Amino acid sequence: MSNKGYFGQWGGAFIPEVLFETFQELKEAFAEARQDEQFWREYVNLMSTYSCRPTPLTFAENLTRHFGGARIYIKREDLNHTGAHKANNVMGQGMLVKRMGKKRVIAETGAGQHGVATATMAAKFGFECTIYMGEEDIMRQRPNVFWMEKLGATVVTVTSGTRTLKDAINEAFRDWVTRMDDTHYVLGTVCGPHPFPEMVAWFQSIIGQEANRQIQEQFGALPDRVYACVGGGSNAMGIFQGFLDHPEVELVGVEAGGRGLDSGRHASRLAGTDGSAGVAQGYKTMFLQNDEGQMQDTHSVAAGLDYVGVSPILADLWEKGRVRFEAATDEEVMAALDLTMKKEGLIPALESSHAFVQAFKEVGDIETDKAVIINMSGRGDKDIFTIAHAFDDPSWKEFIIAKGDEYVAR
Amino acid sequence: MSLAEDIKQIQSKQDKKILLMTHIVLGYPSFEVNRGVVRQMVENGVDLIEMQIPFSEPMADGPVIVKANQDALENGTTVAQCLEFAAEITETYDIPFLFMTYYNILFKYGEEDFFKKAKKINIKGLIVPDMPPEEGETYFSRARKYELAPIMIFAPTSTNARMKNLAGYGDGFIYCVARKGVTGTQTSFDDEFNNYIGRCRQATDLPLAVGFGISAREDVDYLIGKADIAVIGTKTIKLVEKKGVDSVGLFIKGLRR
Ligand SMILES: Cc1ncc(COP(=O)(O)O)c(C=O)c1O
């Protein structure tokens, strides 16, 4: 990476002047923390006492038998406190906020996992907290909205643009340019202006460090392939960093295929051919945009993957051929989720289920003495409404109707 | 003639205490309304106009301009139409016009082609809030090559050293953002502001334009002697929304004695 935050031709910091000094301060605080071995030790300690690190690597015996190919291991980021890998980034940035002496944090959220993690961190560290969330995402991830509010955060409904993640990011920036003195913007993924991609990737690298060690302990060798879903790319970068130096390990990023790559209703920036280079939200990457540079409406059943841009680090690794990109459709995701629940008793988040889809497509063709890792970035509890709806679950519907009647009667 | 020369000429010829620059969002609510608004503005003495090419992610703008961008795009406004409209307007009126937009619009059009086109249709300068000098190697060299003033932005958070550095890249005038935040909320003109504008003055010999939250004659009056150009943005957009195109002229006239 260059000192201006470029990964190959991707990245940079296209920020308004009013934030220039704020970014200088953040870059310095991050550089100091990175130099300071004590900081990382404290971070690991915090994550192992407040969250559940190291998260286990689970051998999925039944799924392995079912597909009859390589051994399937699952990295259990769902067992982090708050239920997803998002906590890794958030707690790390929280420690930086303390160092910088700021008192208020803001964040965008799509699936609500990053919002819940930020609200949790704010409660623990004693920060004021405001979360920006698109109206469409609020509707589909309602349980997380409830928890954010209960944790003491203010949740602001974003009604501009496409009312999803990118619009929440814009609103968070608008807040930040107004209150940068006391506020830190806890960006939730490896996107945005430098130093966010590098910083978030650093905190998330804890996933890959553990996974590399664990697979060697349990399986005795490195895996053949590693699968991760890619929204902004933070869980993927997290686990990939444990294997980037081993070219024999193939890294596979799985984007949201939505209704299919040909449908125009997806969020695949790198898989497929709809993405093109652009500059928005403070950085340069591959975006889903029209010929004139207007961002497009994206679609995915998974709110956390429903985003127009992708990490500049991953765009670079894609361009260099180090990471292969695939897409999983909404329908495939539901099937993979169902199978994983039935076979392993695990409930992956809709986002994470994208990684399972691609692994399931390939694993039967890999020799049985090989292994693959699927990064289970989060748990599916937050998706109960969406999943119940997709399965058209009769008893759940009855329950919701009864509950509705109960509230109406009062 | 360059933008800097234009501004000097307006200042000397017309003996104005302060110049006025106004802002429109192209295609909002329609090009037809844009046409009427520009006419009212020019006929009532506006000295410069910035025309915003709408972008789907207007990060530095407040709610009113965000909505204007969004509505313009939903109406089907394209960059191509904006360029065509701008060509017509610069043909019609003899004041300097600038483009304001976000960098992706230039990037997707092709930076070189965009500068070439803007020059060809007699645009005098560009305001691109997400283009800092650190990212602008080709942007600034092309601005020089095509003699389009790259308008640099100062903010209250800019240090003196930073202002000096920024001014070195700029031409035409400096856009001094009056306060932190996005477009559209009122600015309080107090000691803190005076101190800031003093620092701006120290940092550059270029004319100073002050924008963000200027909405009334008192604001413009206050800036006389402190700045060279007062920028009216959100206010006229709201005015057109509420009272229609014909209300613009009187409002503009009332901003200066
Ligand atoms: C469980 C889970 N996985 C994945 C993602 C996608 O983000 P990223 O690509 O940054 O890991 C999200 C985002 O909300 C998420 O909640």
C-alpha cells in the first residue's frame, strides 16, 4: 500500500476539506497504535474477555459427508459477542477513540450487526452513540434496531437515495463534517477513505490469524480454499489475510447475486460484468453505476451485502487474480441456509450463507484429503423475519398475526 | 478571459462592494425552471452562477440540495443534458458560470474530455468538493491546461499552513465554507467567524467567496469588507420550491443595497 492509501489503482481519500485535519488525526492515532505492540495485546485481551475470541473452527462432519468431497471447516465468527465479525472492528476502533479522547461515536449499518456492535461498544466505553440506517434496512432487520435502541443508541432512519447502506454512509459523513471535534465515525467495513480500509482490515486480521493456526492444529495442513461473503469486504479481508502469503490457498469472495447476475437486481461488483471503476463515498473502487457515474440501486436478500462499492483492497486482489469472485443468488442462499441448519445445527446469517453456497457448489469436486474453510461471518437470528417470510412459515405467520392483534386490542 | 480576470473586471467596472454568486441544481425541478431562475438571477445583478451537475451521492450537501439532486436524477436528468443546457446558458448570458459537482461525474465522463468540453462551452471554473490536492495530480494539471479555475475550498478546520498549501493549487477565487457541516443551515457570524475569515485572507491573494448558510441581506452586508463574494445556495432553491420562479428576482435584488 502507498502512503496515500492506494492498493494498486484502488483506494485513496477523496474527502471534503473540512475533514482533512480529522483524517490526519485518525491516521496518526492509527499509525501509533499499530506501532505499539501493547495496543494489539490489549485488543486481543479485550476480545478474549469481552467477546469470544478465539472463535472456534468447527469441523462440519455431516456437511462433509453429505457432499463427499473435501473436509469442510467453519470459522465461527457468529460466536463473537453481538453475533458477527463486526465486533472485531468496532472494539478496535473503540480503543482508538479512547486514545483520541473523543466522546461520541457514529456509524452506518446495513444488516444492523455493525450498528449493534457499535452501540454495544459505546455502552461499554461510555460514548454517546448515533447509528444511521436506511429505511429499507430498518424494515428488514427490525430486531437489531430494537437492540441498538435498548443499548442506548439513537437510530436515525435514512430516507435519502436508495434508503440502504450507501445512503446511511452518506448521512454518517454529513454528521461527521458537522461534529468532527468530539465525534469519531466508526466505519463498518474495509471501504471508505484511507485509512479506513487498512485500519478495519488490521482489526479483522485476527480472524485469519486464528484460522491459520486452527486449521493446522485440527487438519494438519493449510486449506485448499477459503470462502467468505463480500459486502464491503471486512470479514473476507479478515480471514483472507491469514492465507494471503500462501499462494496455494485459493481465496474465494462471494458477492450477492440477488435475482441473478443477468437480472440487473444484484450487488455483484466484481463477479459478473456490471461493475466499473468509479470514485464515491471517499474512495476509488469498482462500483455498480451507470455510464454517467450515478450509483445504481442494488439488490440482495442480505442487507449487509446490498452495497454499491467494494473494498479497494479486494478490488486490487481481484485485479491481480489473487482472489476469485463468485455470486450467490437469493434463492441459493435460502437453500444453503436450510441445509446448514438441518445438517449442522448452525444458523448462518443471510450474508454468511452466500459463502456457504459457493463452497457447497465446489466442495464435492475437491479430494477428500483436502480441506476448505467457510467464514461464518455472523449468526442468522437477526434475519428471523426475512427467513420466516422466505420459507413462508405458517406457524410464524400465525404468531405474528396474533401478536399484532394483541397490540391492536390494547 | 480567465475567471480571475473576469472577477477583477466585474469588481472594477461596477464598483460593487461585494459580488453575489448563486447556485442552481441542474434539472431540478426541471431545465425549464432552471432557465427561468438563471434569467431572474442575471437580470437582477447576480455576478456569478455555479451550476451543480446532480450526483447520486452528494456527500457534502445538506437535505435541501440532497433532495434536489435526487429529484433531478429521478426526473431523468443526465450529465449530457446538463452540458447541453450549460452551453445554451453561457451563450445567452455574459457572466461567468461554474460547474459544481462530485468527482465521479468527471471521472466517468473522462477527466480530460470533461475539461475539454467545459472549456469549449465557456465554463470558467470547477467546484468539486471531493477532490483534494492529494488526489488531483491530473485534475490540477488539466485545469491549468484548459484554463479552467479549480476552485479550492477552505474550511474552519483548515490550519493556516493547509490554507496556504491549498491556495497554491487554486485559481479564480477561494470558496470559504463559513462553518462546519453541510449546506443549508444558518451560519452565525461571530468572532469565531471573523477570526477564521481573517486567517483565510492571510493565506491567499485570491478573492474570497463565503458560502454555507447565507440567506439574507444582513448576511451579505456582514460580509462586505471581509469577503469578495457572497454565495447564496440553498436559499433560492427553497424559494423556488415555495414561491416559484418569479420570486427569485426580487429576492436577489434585495440582497444588496
Ligand atoms: C453477518 C454479516 N456478514 C457479512 C457482512 C458484510 O460485510 P463485510 O463484507 O464487510 O464483511 C455483514 C454486514 O452487515 C454482516 O452483518
